[in-house]
Amino acid sequence: MKKYFFDTRAVRKGLVSVAALLAATSIATASESVSVYGFVQLNTVWEDGVASTTARNWSFVAPSGNDKGGSRTLLNVNHSRFGLNLNGPQAEGAPELSGRFETDFNNSNGRNSNGFDGFRIRQAFGQVKFSDLGLTLLFGQTGEVFSPRDPAILSEGTFNYVGNIGTRRPQIRITQVIGPIEAAVAALDDRGATVPEVPAVQGRVGAKIPAGWAGEKQNLELGVSGHFAKEKNTDTTENQPYVKLPKSWSINADLSLPVISILSLSGEFFYGQNLRNYSNGSIGLTRTATITEIDGIKSVGGWANLGVKLPANLTFNGGGGLESISNDDKLKPGRPSSNSGIYTNLRYNFTPSAFLGVEYFRIDTDYTNAADDAKTPSGAINRVELAFQYAFK
């Protein structure tokens, strides 16, 4: 019988070589700092009112007259996230350099992707901060300037179509801080047009005020913001060299209010036109949903969230949101005219980096009348969701 053994001297030499290589690398990159963060997450969903076989991980809008629909149970991990925080050399008196790269697998809510074709870049930016001037320049992809907040909801849809607008897109941003006031303006990729004439423009003015009544580290934050985009789609036919689209614009407000140390309120409001490409602020409707192509789809909406820190590592959140088409008389028959949602969830933190949460979420959708002026039935979806998340830093 053959005998197999390890050469322990060779193993020790190998380990010493690896340690030396890591040490050399650490020294070579001592002026740079890279930290890893992210989380793994499982979402389990039970949903009723399923009136079609569309393979989606979640629903945004309730189909008309779906009260006789069936139910389904889904599990996925596409919300899991990975990121890198980057910090450059910080020489005394020099600008501060930092950046971030972040990705997840939630680009598509298709059930057959398993993250394969759902891989997306959430954030990829670098920024230069001039501390003495209170000025920051940012280049790359990150969250939009307007409507910067999100409700504390477990659903992977993040309350889109029911009041929460704003996503992430490539941009060049300038931010100026003067005391408690922060002003930001950015030129962003206009994804609402095939051939953008100019970048979209967004701006926000906000204030951050210490909320001493709610604790030393709590702040009252509020802001007003907006955007404007001049869009154009090309058409190479002889009859129509190009087609101009109605402009996209919005006026927005956001708030984060600590009431007491364990109770907080937050929310956003928006009013605008043609917001489909801003996390579907027009209930996902395009100009083709109107009677004439020259009409813009005007919508109003927002959301509110109440958060309560409970004993025994428990946190409660509840809230609601709405999106409504202001000029719904311009919509074609049988199109969504308003979409609302309410939710409540309870989270238990095993540790500061891991929680288990359960949530109830209901969507109600109203529709314009049918072509014969008969009333189009509304729709409703009830969803119960269980989420487990383990975060790492």
C-alpha cells in the first residue's frame, strides 16, 4: 500500500511566501483604503390575485378585476448586494478622494434569471471633496439628486409605482455645504430619450438640523428638489425625420423627522410630467397611453413612513403611498389612473448585522373607463413577505 504524506517544510515555506506577498501588497497600497461591504438576502413572497402567468418575482400594479385570481409563493436571492468603499491618500491640505463600486442581481424581476441576466451596477463613482470650501465634485453613477429617500419597506419593488420615485444614473454633480444648508446640482444621463438633446438636470436644496429633543445623533432633514429633461426620439423614415416628446419635469419635497428617540417620520412628495423613467412615477405609463402623442402624462404622488424602535431588538414600520394621473381624462380606455399601497412590517435583529422581517403589503389600482364608457374594474393584490438579511462590512 502506498503511503502519502505532507512535506511540512514546503507548506511552511509556502505560507511564509504568501504572508510576505500580502505584506508587500499592503505596504504598496498603504496610501489607499478599500473596504468590502454588502449583504446576502432571501425574500420569500406569498401573493394573491395572480391573474396571469407572467414570470415575475413581484408585482407593481394590480390587474383589473383580479379578485378571482389565484395565489403563488416565490423565493429569490436577487436582492443580495456587494460593494467596495474606496478612499484615496489623504495628504494634509489636499482634497479628499473617495469612491464606491456597488452591484446586485436585481436588474430584472424575471423569475428565470437567477441573477444571471439581472446583474447590474448600482453605483460606480469617484468624488473629490474640498473640505475647506465645503465643496464636493462627484463623477459616476449613484442615487439621483431629487427625491433621495426610501421607505423602510421589505418588498423588492421598493415602493415604485406607489409614490417612491428616483433611482440611480450616471451623472456629474456639484454639492455645496454652508452650515446646515446643502445645495446640489447635477447633469445626468437622460434615459427617457433614445437620442437625448442635452443631459437631464436635477437640483436640490436641503437642511440638516440637530434634533436634540430626540437624541444626540438624530437630525431633522428636509429638502426641496426638481428635475428637467428635454427629450427627443429619432425616426429615420422619410415621413418623420424625428419626433419630439413632451418635456419631463418634476417638483419634489422630502422629510425625515425624529419625533422622539424611538419614533420617526419620513416621506416624500412629487408632482411632475412624464416620470416613467424615474422609477415609474407615472404608474409606468408612456406617452402612447394618452389619446394624442403630444400630451404629457402628469402625475402626483408620494409616500409616508412611521418607524418605531421596540424593546427586544424589534423594529416596527408602517406606511402608505400613492401615484395618481392628474390628467387622467387624456388617458386611453382601460389604463391605470391611480395606484396606491399600504404596508406594515416587523423586524427582529439577531445581531446588528442580521435581521428577520415579516411584512404585509397591499396594492390597489384604479383604471379609466373602457372604450364603451363602461367602468373598468379595479384590482387589488395582497402580499405577505418574509426576508432574511445578513450584512457584512
